[in-house]
Amino acid sequence: MNRKSIKKNNKRIASYRGRKSSFGKEKRYNSVGLSLNAVNYYGDLAPRPQRVSTDISFTRPGIGLSFIHRFGPRYSLKGEFMYATIKGSDSDSADPGDLDNGIYRYQRNLSFRNRIKELSVVAVFDLFENQSTYISRVRWTPYAFLGLAAFHHNPQAQAPATDLNGNPLAQAGQWVDLRPLGTEGQNATLLDTDANAGISPYKQIQFAIPFGIGARFRLNEVMDLWADIGFRYTFTDYLDDVSQNYVDLGVFGNDELARAMSYRTNELGSPPNPNTYVARDGQTYTVQAGYGSEFPDNLRGSKSDRDIYMVTSIRLSIILGATFHKAKFR
């Protein structure tokens, strides 16, 4: 090689900056996961009116199945179906000795359970990148996720032993669907001057924004363990069937079950501050003042806030199309 060629090659070496890394097909992979979840609810039936108030004793289990596609050194897309239950109860959570907030919630005496069926798609962003194949993925990495979810919900509550007139209810002790009852007047003809005028039945299929943080740990060549905590910010205030005002108990007509599920303070005993009124059906009802009757200040819930549920997950995932044998000798 002559001196001119050597000089030319030296210039090429000096100016070489390397090829841009590409995330090829051999570095992308799919995996499936099974998760066990703990689910908590934040809403109108929380112990206190604060946004982050919840009752840990009502934590309920859930299960999830997921499909994960890794498409970049830091990025994955996860689709997941989850089945879970949320629950709340004024009588068990609210403090009757709290004269500012707890006593109101305790006397309201509402309760519910709701079985959630959720389908979500979230983008997962790893803190530590992996430019290699699945065999050389990092030992562990923190991550954050954000996405979109659609879910079906159906709030229920246990029917009391009797209706508001003291007559036995046929559904006593049974879990009954609350939405068809229209407990806040959704199925009734309300006056234009009523606090809940214009209310309509809520939809059982809703959307939510899932977001949260977690960490993923490599167990072996083909298995990972995920641990994360996430929130579902929903666009409904009716996960608990509670949102707006009490209505005149006469608007329920002959539906004694709907009336009994709308106003439940009487189950605690004789009201300490009774209010007797003649309802629109011509019947006379005695309720606790501030509950069970039409008035702008007789709040059953707070429609200004949307309900939230929190999901804490432990997930085991397995990479598809890979085995221990391939991983060892590839």
C-alpha cells in the first residue's frame, strides 16, 4: 500500500462516527403475562371527602391476562384484560364520631360492590434501555406506563330486609343491580326545579386513563417479574351508583325496592333529627333531615369529582418463541 492510500484510509478512520444503531426484528419480541391484582376504590363512599381517601380493608382481588410487544430499546406496548371487584360502605368506613364529615357519611349508610371487566392498552417506558436481543436484556429496570382503557361495570348493593314502610322485601339480603333502579331519579319524571332535573341513566361501558409506575425483574432467559401500582382515572362518577342529590321518595311510584335503595338511613334506626313530609305519590315519609327528600342542599354524592380505582399488580411474563435451550445456545 502506497503512502497516498495510507493517508486516505487514515482520514476515513478519523472521520468515522459509527453506524446508527437499529432495533431490528431479532431484538423485538412478544410475551404473555398473568397478573394477580389488588384493587382499591376512590369515590363518594370513601371514608373522607379527600380525593385520595380509601378504605384499605375493602381491597379486593383481581386477575389479568396480558400480551406485550417490545418494539424499541426502552418501549413496549401492553394489551391486558382484567377482571376485578371494587367495594365501599359508609357504615363500615365512615367515622360517626367525626362531626365534620364522618357523621354525614355514616348516616347516609350507602354501600356497593362493582365487578369491573377492563380492556386496556398502555405504552410502557423503561428507564434502562436494552439494545440487544431478549437474551441480553437488563437484569431489572424501573418503568412508567400510560394508556387508554375501556371497561364494563355494574354497581350492586344488598337489599335491606324491609321497605321504608316496614314491609318485607322479596329481595332481602340479595345483591341487586342498582342502575335499573334509578336511585337518583334517572328513571323518574322530575320537575324542572328539582336538583337532579335532566339526569339520565349512566352508561355501563366507560373509558379510563391508566397510568402508573413499576419495576421489572429478569428471572431467567425467558421469564420476567413485573411489580407496578397504577391508577384508573375514569370519566364517570357512578362506579358506586352515587353522584348527585336525593330525590323526593314519591318519584319512585310503586317501586319499593328502588325507594329503599335510594334512601338507607332508616336502617340505622329512628332518625335523631326527623323530617316528615308528604311526597309526590301522596304518601307520608319520615326521614333524617338532609336525607331522602328533594332539596338543593340534600346531597347524596358529589358530582364534581370522577371516581378512580387503583390497581396494584404482580405479573409473571414469558417470552414467546423462546426456550431455555435456544436462549442458552443461541
